[in-house]
Amino acid sequence: MGASNSSYQSNEVLLLHYNYTGKLDPGRDRDGLKPQDFVFLFICILIVVENTIVLMAIWKNKKFHMPMYYLLGNLTLSDLLAGFTYMLNIILSGPNTLSLTPLLWFIREGGVFLTLVASIISLLAIAIERYFTMLNTKPHYRAKCKRMWALIAVSWALSVLLGTLPIMGWNCLNDLKSCSTVLPLYAKSYIFFCVFVFMAVLLAIVALYARIFHFVKSNTQNPSYVPRKPYGLRSRKYMALLKTVTIVVGVFILCWMPLFVLLLLDFMCPAKACPVLYKADYFLGMAMINSFINPIIYTMTSRDIRRAILKLLCKRCLTTKDGQLRDIGIKISFTKTDANHHGGETTVSSGNATTINIKPIYPKLKLSVIA
């Protein structure tokens, strides 16, 4: 370690760093949890509940026992842990911070960093899996499983490594001038390295999806390329899931980019020179909203996941007496119908044998509502 073992157990060391960075100056709110903290705590509870539901839906539905959905489940687990660790971070903040030893402080902040890294690398793992799937249209299931477990193992190994680097010695316990203002025990060089890694991973994700979209577009627009039906069905399912993950990546960038910019500013600003750095809680809270939005994205963009979640929450609403899933939706079919002498009518029928006659917009349009 870069500092002596006694420095990790001394509360005075933590007070020294907080005083040097200006976090103990008069006027700083250290009297307890602020109103926005309670809002963030509520969001964290929602994050844990939402992602738990998604994980249960993936686990209970055998249709999702596939490498791609396991990777999606790994991302969901990362979001769940991010909400949990940030909730603990809030509870242990404020006046509780000043009672911590540097060792406990590193564990508190390292948990948030670890889950952040796990989330972003999980997105990269999904992009890598999709890319190799497109290159090899007929991959062996065993090979895909091996690749999936390798990606999950590497993502968590890198996350643990990056999250524990400060406690292993990459900190500023012996050098106050190199300390971060946002995280007073972290070295600025470590903060910059983390931002560099995050940006590199995001650029890699964008590049992979750009290649995937180019591959799909070139195949679909090629006049001589006539895909067989099974491949066409697989491509439609793939594109639907690809759209889901692309939206997840876009939301991730929007939520986390302000925090990345703040950390870069922290790297460049001397101690007490940039007042905005003392508002880091808002930026981190905005970043945590990403873990709240992800389950909503899965539900809104993936019909299979949506039905699985609804079935999990309200099984009676979606199943018939014989255990089959109900077909809920509006079926529109263009069939020839006879119009009467007064301009014709269209019959809209529902599953309870109720029919309603309405004037047709188009004489040959027949609507059937199936419930």
C-alpha cells in the first residue's frame, strides 16, 4: 500500500483530507441528510425493486435461458447493486462520514465505483456478444455459453480490480496536493484514469453497434441477398433486442456524462477553486437514475420481457383457465367485405361476443379486437 497501515485506521487522516479540500469549511451542510437525499433514497429503493423483478422474470422464464438474456441479467444485477450501494453511501454520508476510518471510507466509495464499472462493462459485454453473433450466423450453443461466461467473469474481475485500486494503494493519503475535491481520499490521477476507462469503453460500444448496424443494413439492402425464413425471423428478433440495448446505451451516456465532465473538472481544478465540485451529489444522483430507467426500457421496448414481467406480477390477468397466455392486442387484417347500400359498416368484435357496428373508414378494412 502507498500509505502505512495506521493511516487506514486513523479518523484524523480523513478529517485532514476533508479540511484540506474545503468540505469542512463553514457553510457546508453537514447537519444530516438533506431533502434531496431522501429523494435519492426513494429512487434507490425503486431501483432495487425494479431490477429484482426483471431478474426474477429472466430466471423464471425458460425462454430467457439464453446467453444474450443472461448478459442482460448481468447488467440488471449491476444496476440492482448500484442502487443498493448508493443507498448505503447516502446513509453513511453527512455527519456519519466524519466518524469513518479511511478504510471504511474506501469500502463505501469503492462499492459505488465497482458497480458503476460493472454496469458499463456489462454494456460492452452485450455489444461484444451481439457483434460475434452477427459475424457467425450459426454459432454453436456451447461456444456461445463459454463466451458468455467468459464475458461475465472478465467484466466482474475488471470491476473489482478498478474499484479496489485506491484501497490497494492508488490514493493520496501521503500527498494532499494530489487529492480529489469530490472524493478527498482519491488521487486525481486515479479519477482521471477511471474517466478515461469509461470513455474508452463507451467509444468501443458505439463502434461495435455502428459495425452491427452497417452489417445489417448492407445485407438487407443487397438485391442479391435473399435470406431464408428462419434467418429473417432471427434477424427481426435480433433487431428488436438490439434496439433495446442501443436505447440503454444512449440513456447511460445521457445520465453519466455530466458526472464524467465533473470528474474531469475535478482533475484540473486545484483545491477549493471550483465551487461546483461541492455539488457532486446531484451529479451522482442523476447518474444513478440510469439504473432506475433501464428496467423501464426493457419493459417498453421488448414485448417478451414485458409479457414475462406482467405474467410475474399478475399471472391471473394474462393466463386462461387452462394455463395458456391470453392474446391481448388489436389484430388488423385487410380482407374483402361486402358493403351495404348505405356505405357499409365494419364490425368490431371482442372475445366476450360483443359486437359494435361502426362506419368504415375504408370498406375493405376489417378490425378484430382479440382479448
